[in-house]
Amino acid sequence: MSVQKVKLLDREIELECNAFSQILYEDEFHRNFIKDFQNILGEDGADIESSNYIRFVWAFAKTADPKFMGFVDFAKSCQLNEVFALVNFVVDAINHSLGVDEGEDPNQEATVQ
């Protein structure tokens, strides 16, 4: 996915989701990127962990700008309504990175071309 600019933290920041985002997310948080994505889609049957959105947005910002602030500073700086306003962006960005078209099941086997 190309870099997208969004308004967050009273300024415009860049977000990008690609394969590095998954590595960054899992290294930083010691959590499974795909399982957390399934959680925000409500597919795992568990209650949605809203903190996953904060982690995804930070990982996308850090992917776009390696000098972006650390996670703790980011989480302390942003308002929840700012992050939740990006829910559709997060879902679309991950689906795009996984090669899933709108309306497709992200759990189906991917075809490599």
C-alpha cells in the first residue's frame, strides 16, 4: 500500500502497511498480527480488543517513518477517538497488504501470481 496521510495528533502523519508492518508489529508487541487482525474483524469469537487499533496505527506510522515516536509516547499522545476514526483505514490497509479484495474472506488461501 502506498503511503497515506492522515490527521492524527493535531498534525498530518503518514501511514503505510506492508510486509514490514507485520514484522514490526510482532517484534514490538510479541503478538500475532493476523490473529489481532481477525480479532478486530470479530472473527475469533472473542471480544474486540480496541487496543489492537492503537498498535496497528502505530506500526503503520513506524513503517512509513522509521523515526516516528515510540509506542508508549504515541499511545500517551493520541486520543482514542482519533484512533477509532481510522478503523476503516486499518482494515482496508491490512486487507490490501494481504491481497484481499473488498468482500473477500481474508482467511481463504491466497493465490500467488
